[in-house]
Amino acid sequence: MNRATALACANIAFIKYWGNRDAALRLPLNNSISMNLDHATTTTTVAFDATLNDDEIIIGGQAANDAPRARVVAHLDRVRALAHIETRARVHSQNNFPMGAGIASSASAFAALSLAATRAAGLELSERELSILARQGSGSACRSIPGGFVEWLAGTESANSYAVPLAPPTFWDLRDVIVVVSTTEKRVGSTDGHAAAPTSPFLATRLAALPARLAHVRRALFARDLAALGVALEQDALELHFVAMTSIPPIYYWSPGMVRVIDTARTWRAEGLGVYFTLDAGPNVHLICEAKDADQIAARARAIPDTHQVIINAPGGAARLVPEHLF
Ligand code: DP6
């Protein structure tokens, strides 16, 4: 039995991935830029075991069924094809944050699964190869393979659609203060959101604006200019939600609690605090700030009545093997 365990960070996108050119291969419509989150991680142990008749998938202590199971099995099939094996696998996966609540659990999950499963199958993939593999499980997972600040190059085909590091975690002491306003499963998964995106008349406007915004975000990142980054972050997050809300049928990730947190954070900024919001395809708010302000922002966020939980994240590292196995 060959067993390996990997840990991968979730990531928060500064420029979002929303919509695919090729849904099966998860080739995106645009490049995206993100930061790994050191306190939102998935740990996954994989063992290929010749005595198993079927894959055994345990997520958060529960046997996975239906679509989540099928998605993991499809990913194991990709690894089996690469390794030229047919052996079934035992997979145990554990998040340290609530699943399906706007923290991109599929990103850390498929990044950790890609690394653990390939190693357990006896393969040693390069960072680029791992990113290409992880992308096919969940698009944003390709950005959780390298460490720190990362850009996913949309590419033109599978072989050139992968994430590259822009800067290491130590480059900029940013924080993502995640304000969890709901821990319930989101109603529409990202995969359905990507599929619906082309029905929005606003998508073309967004795509036309992105090359300039990507360049702006790269410049802001390299200059460690939070105010410049913040303007683009907020614009991009709102556009993702505009595209979702103007899709047919419309998708509302928007929630009253989320809007109250955004409004409140904007009043803090008006008072001089350097804080900018971004959002994913869920109800929670990510407040981006510098390390020196993170504790104060977290304390203020905890005092908002809609807040369930606050998680402070520094820039996280690359997906990596860890010695402690989950079974
Ligand atoms: C809003 O990577 O979760 O978080 O490829 O279908 O798994 P799938 O989608 P996913 O989409 C992420 C969407 C987003 C924006 C982002 O992280 O770029």
C-alpha cells in the first residue's frame, strides 16, 4: 500500500475566474490572480490499495456520496491514467474551515488531492504538471499549487493553462480577514455559475476590461500598494456578482448579512483604515488589509451582529507533503 498526505491552502482571488472556454477541461475565459490563505487548509491522505474493490472517499469524517464522490473519483481516474494503474484508493480529507460557505474549499481540496494521489501512485509531477492536473478537478485549485501570490494563465489548451507564482508569501504582509456570515451550503455551486456566465449580457463588458485590470493588479502587487490593489479588488468582486445576477436564470450569492459587512467596512475605510472587500461565490466577505491592521479589523468584524466567525489569513505557502497521515 502506497500512502501519501498533502496539505494545501485555499486561495482568495483578487481577479476572479468566472466562466470557461472549455468546461470539461476547465479552461477559463480569463487569467486570474490570487493569494493563498495560510489558515484555510485541506489535508488529504490517499492510499492506493489492491484489496479495495471500489474507491473509499471520506470527507470531514463522512463517506462522500453522489456528485462530490463522483468528482473525486473522476480525479483519481486522471491520476490512475497518468500512473497506468487501476488500483482503487482510500481517500480521507479534512478541512479546517466550513465547507461550501464562500471559502473556496474545492481549491484546497483538489490541490491537496492532486499532490497526495500522485505521490501515492508513485508519480513525481512538477509544479506546472500538478497545477494542470489540479485545474481539471476544480479550476481555482490550480492556483493553490504554487505558494504566495499566484497568476493562473488561461492558456489556449490544457498544457498551457496553469498557475505560476508571482511573488512568495513573504513578499507582502497582507491579511485576508474572512468574515463568515453564514456556514450553510451555498445554493448554486461555482461549476453551475461558470456554465451560466455566458448568458449574462454583462460578461463581454467584464472580459473587455480584464487585461487592463490584470496589469493594474500585478503593478499594485509588485509595488505593495494596497489602495491601488483595493480599488481593483472591489470592482472585480462586484463584477463577478453582477455577471452571476444577470445570468439566466439569475444566481444570487448576495445576502443581507454580506451587504451589511461590506457597508460597515466602507465606513471604517472612510475613517482612515486601509481595508478593502472581496467576495467569492458565497455569502462571506473577505477583508483585505495589511498585517498591522488585521487584529483591529477582526475585532471590529466580530462586533457586527451578522458575524459567525472571523478567520485571519496571512499569505500561504505552496501545496506540500506532510508526514502525519489521516489514517
Ligand atoms: C468565485 O474553481 O470553485 O471563487 O472549477 O467549477 O470548481 P470549479 O469552480 P471554482 O470557481 C471559483 C470561482 C470563484 C472565483 C475564483 O476563485 O477565481
